[in-house]
Amino acid sequence: MKKYIYILIPLFMLAACQPKKAPLTLHWELLANDVEPNICEAALTITNNTSKPLLSDGWLIGFSLMSLHPIYTEGDELRETEVQASYHTLTPTEAFQPLQAGCTRTYKLRYKGSAVRQSSHPEGFFLVRPDATDAAGNPLPPVSLPCSFAPYTRMNQMTRGIETWLKTPYADGEYMYAYINERRGIDEHGESVNEHGNTRNSTEVYPYFPQPKQLQAGQTMRTIASLPREVIQDSTLPEEGYAITIEDEQITIRHADEAGLQYACVTLEQLGDSTRVTTISDYPDLHFRAVMLDIARNFYTTEDILLVINQMAALKLNVLHLHLADDEGWRIEIPALPQLTANGSRRGYTTDERDCLYPAYCGGWDKNDSTSTANGYLTREDYIWILQYAKQRNIRIIPEIDMPGHMRAIKKAMGDVLVDPELEQREYLSAQNYTDNVIAVTRPEALPTIRTIIEAFVDMHNEAGCPLTIFNIGGDEVPKGALTHEEHQTFIDGVLAILQEYNLQPAGWEEIDHFCTPASRAICYSWHPGEKKAREMAEKGFPVVLAAADHLYFDFAYCHQHEEKGLNWGGYTDEFDSFNWQPLDHKNVIGMSAQLWAEVIRNFEQVEWQLYPKMFGLSERAWNTRSALSVPEYGALLYNTALPRLAQQGCNFHLMQPGIHIGEDNMVSMNRITDRGIITYAIRLGDGSLKEAIYEQPFTLPADAKHITAQWHYLDHHSNTTHLFLEEKAQ
């Protein structure tokens, strides 16, 4: 052992003296998907930067990798272990050969699953030497390891045999060209058509989101910026409704309630300083128009949440649903239970999870890194401030504490309080691959703990002047085998009794209809694609919020393109998916909700990227379930009016990638969702050289062209890159 320590100390002393020089550097490359059915293969290259060999014992490399499950083969030099869900470790096996100083070696790794996007690569690599100490005998901390990643360049990296529920093809140039023409209302001959296939006459679309129910305009522009306003409350108007009359001498606003007045002001702000509009009459079809932000999986700050609230207010959305706790983090201060945030709001390297949780998603070993989305929580004061800020904009906050599954963070944070040894013997696997994320509902402390949490929320809402009326208990994805039906039902009954004491209406994901009756008034979020489940719950008598994954899961990637971030277990969602559907018409459907789950979130820029412009489709459909806008009109309004406003406000947003089409006589055409901005392209020729230019008009494809890429540039943003692999196309 003394010899072992003697060899290892210089490795870490070197790292301490030269912090910019990591002891190891890594390079990751996805080799291919479907090397066998539903099996992918990757290569990890390790370089030893130290003056000592990396031996075969006493170390591990930790990292996070989502949705891929390692396959170990006897004789491999490295064993990859899926410790819990996305936290993985690499350790040397007996077959490991010492990696000499300055040397590099590549290891092949196999996984069950597929990685069709570059964002599927592992993150947050770190090196741990459990037995290594410094000169004073103190354990050495982990060391972060830099890792570079090979870009995707081959189709076998970007596709898989079983794609998604929707069997969506890879979004290459030809796919995007046809998709864009369809969304623009252009047929195969380049003619503009309406949704019924007839030549479409251009109609005026006013630059407002959402579109007003009724609007009349005069023939001449009228300056309105300085006109006085008369405000009149009118109880005859529909809930949240308003009416605006613009005359030469004044603007008259009639409104049903506070919300109606705010929405009238939002509309006037959209009108600008001058307008031809003379009257507007407007109201929403649905009174529950929500966005759900998951700040549990990855955390973002109070300031970030307020920026989302600003955009919600501008789009006349009125419910912010905060997902505050999950397996990977507890994100709200409960003064009576300080251990929840002390232990449950941080992730990092740990062997027992007593003071932090395992790494997940964004990886990393440092539980004290305040810059990481792995760490952080809302203080009581933060939450109260968010409540008050939202109230000023007629947005109510609905908190969610998911239970009894998705509770690994609270379970670990509270030690043995919510653990029962007998229940822990049960084998189960959650949807996110946890084996221990259900609390012991039979423990006498279970319901009192939930009561303490609910009481804390009631107190915070009362102090903010925003009395709590709805509490979301989640209730989804409790793994089979974790609880008996009786145990589960008894626990939910106890939670419902606590909510009833405080006159709180329960809410949860669609699975709660198995444990709640319509008499409980439980609001059910229908997340399953399609409307079958939503209709079933509405027919039973539950209040239903439409949250269909294939239209309203904003964490899904925009399309099947390898640079896109996001999940795709239920398909892909873009700004047209959130608009181009007809919400279920039923008396018990009370609203719509878009979900931004945070597994894929790494910073607030990405929050905005995933929300905008998808949120505009939600706004229009929740306000006007039978929108008068055609798909092409919606697209034009979105890209020509809405995105320029976001750009002026400094928001990040997503741009749809352009299309590439090779037609007759090898003529190359490119398109984009609006004629604004420019397309740049590059053609890789047979000799390996690149021909780069700005697209202006169709051109003849060079005879030796092998690969075409294109990007759309607009409003100081650029799209992801569109690829057209000509060799694959020729086959």
C-alpha cells in the first residue's frame, strides 16, 4: 500500500500545481447506432498527461449519461456501471493494462439504446482516487477531466432501427424542404395553396399574439400613443374579456376583471404608436393556459423564472406550474425540514448520499458549484417574490411536489425517515431507471412530512397575498412492484384528506385517476399523445388539462436532427406542433399546459431555446381553440412579427433549419420558413475542398459534390445545420 500511495501522490500533486493540465484527457466518439438491434457502440480515448502510469486499481471515472445502458463483456479493460439512472462510473478490470505516462489508448464501449443526437454524449467527467491523500493525510478531492467529442458526420450515427412512436425520418435537406413548403402552404409546383388545396387569396393577418376574437379597422392610420384612456369595468363581458374602442380623442377600455384589463393593455402595447384598428372585442376560450417549468432536474434561478413570467404575460398565459422536487433534486426551502435543501438541492461525488445526491444529467463532482444547474434552490423569500411578481401579471403559481414516486431526493435528504427496510427489498425500476425512488408510504412519518410541506406552501402563499387554491401532487410513474395498490391508495387518500383540510384542490398527472375519484375535484393533466386518455377522464367527470406530449412537451427536440437538443421518446415538437392541432372540445376540458422538463436543460439560454417559439402556438390555441389563422398565416406571423420582438428584448430562440432540394437537371433549390434573413451553404467536393456561398437562386449541383450543408441566419441568430448526404441519396 505504501508503494501504491507513493506512485499516486505525484499524479495529484502535478494536478494541484498545474490546475489547467488535467491528469487525464478524454475524447468520446459515437461509432454507430444499431451495431446490433437497439445496441450502439462508442469509443472513449484516454490520454495520460502525467509522468506516472495509470495503474489497474484504486481509481474510477465518474460521469453522467442519459438513456444509454452499459453492456459489459468479459475481458473488457474497463467496466462501466450504471450506479443510478444517469450516473455512471468507469473502473479498471483485472484485464486493464497500465496506461503509461504520455500514452493514449482507445476503449470500445457498448450500450443498450441509441444516441441519435450529439447532445446524447456523456457529461461531467471526473477522476476519483479513493485511497489517495495529500501530504497532510487528507483525502484528495476528485479532479475534473476535460472531454472532447467527435462531431456526427455519418448517417449510422444519426438514425436507429426503431425511431419513435411516430417513426420520424432524419431531417435532412429534402425532408426539411418538403416540410417547409407544407408549412408555408406551397405545393409541389411552387404555388401558394390554402389548407383545402385551393389557390389561396392573401388575407390580412394582424400582428398580435394571440389573435383577437373580433377586430375592425379603418382605412387610415391614427396616432394613438398620446391618447387618454377611459377604463370601465363591465360585468357583462366574458371572464378575462375586454373591449377596446379607439376614437380620435380617446381610447375606451371595457374589461370584465383585472385580467381583462391587463390583456387589453397587452393588446394596446402590440398595436404600437399608431394603428388602423378602431375596435377590438376579445376573450379566451380556455381559462387555464399554463406553462410547467421543471426546476428540479436542473435548477434555474428566480431571475430566470421572472423572465419566463414576462413572456407568459405578453402571450396572455395565466398559470405557471412549478415542478419543485423530483428524484434528482429538491428545490424549495421548507424551514421546518432544513435537510431537504441542505442535502437534497445539491449533486456531486458521494458514496453514501448523506450530504448530496449522486451526479445526474449535467454531471460534475462538486456539490458546492453554484454555477451548475445541478445545485441550488428557491429560498422562502425567493418563492414569495415569484408569487407576487406573477400576481401583478395575473399569473397564478401552482406548486408541484410529485408523490409517492419521483421522491428520491426527499427520501435521501431525510435519511431513514421515509425508508422501510422491508419495502426496500422490493425490486422495481422507474421510468428514469431508479431502483429506490418511492418513499415508504407505510411509515408513520410519511403523511406528517407531507403535511409539513403543504402547510409551508399555504403559509408562503398567504404571506405573498396569493392564497393557494390548487396543489399538484404529481402521482405519475410509480414503478410497478414498489407498492401494493392498497398501500398506494391509502397514502393518496391521506394526502387528499390533508388537502381538503386546507380547502386545496388536488391536481396531478393523468395516472392519478386510478386513485382519485371525480368527487375529489382532482385536476388531471392528460400527457399521453392523442386525445383518448383526455376524453376518457373528461367523460368520468374529472377537470382535464390538455398536456399532450406530441404537441406540448417542449423538452422534445424540434426535429430529428443530430444537433438538436431534447428528448424524443414521444416524437418531436416544434412551433407548428403546438399550434397545428384541434384541442379536444369537452365541457370538462378546462385548459392546456405546455411542459418543459429539465433533463436536457443546461442553462437558461436553452430554456428560452426550447420555449420560443413553441410557446406562441400554445398561446394561440389556448386563447382561440378554433383559431382563424391558417398554418401559413401563423408561420408568417410568428417569424415576421413575434421573433423580431423577442430579438429586441434580448431573448434566445430557435430558428427552423432550411431545406435543400435537388430537382431536375441537378438544380439545387433551398428554402426557409420566411423569406427574411439569408441562407449560407457549403458543398464538399470529391477532392475534399469546400465551396461556400450565400444562397440567392437555384444553381446546378457540381458533378463531384458529395455533401451539402446549409444554415439560416436571421435576427442575429442562426439555425442548426441542414445536411444532405449525396452519397446516401444516390444509393
